[in-house]
Amino acid sequence: MSMMAPEVFIDELDGMTYQEMMAVREGLVWELRLLEGTFSSHDGAASRLDPSPDLVYRMDLIYLSELLQLMETRSQEVTGVVAQV
């Protein structure tokens, strides 16, 4: 996934269906798992990549957080149920 500001990422999701957002979520989780696997076998070469795996990991976590918030809102619209906090 390319690096972009979280606001731009959310703007791109705005017109997606809930099912499309689910696919984006799965892609982010998959990439996070891959990155987590590289952390245990860190050989120094990956840190020379641009952007670094650490940065990609942090941004993916931010994207996932933003996406989950949007999905929560969208699920309430789809189901007509407002979550009780």
C-alpha cells in the first residue's frame, strides 16, 4: 500500500461499499502480519528500504484504526442500529 495521509486514505474509502471496506481491512491485516514476521528476522537490510518497514507498519496501523472507525459508523447506517457505549 502506498503511503498517504490518513485523511486522504479515508477520503478514498468514502465511496466504497461496506464489503469493499472489509476487503481493504483484510489487506491491511495481511500486510501487518507480513511486517510482523519480518521484525523477528530483522537483518538490517529492510531498514534501508524507503519507506522503511517500521514506517509502513505504523501507517498501516493508523489506516486500520481510521478504517475501523468508518466501518463502525457505516455498519450502524447499514443495520439501522446505534451502538450503545
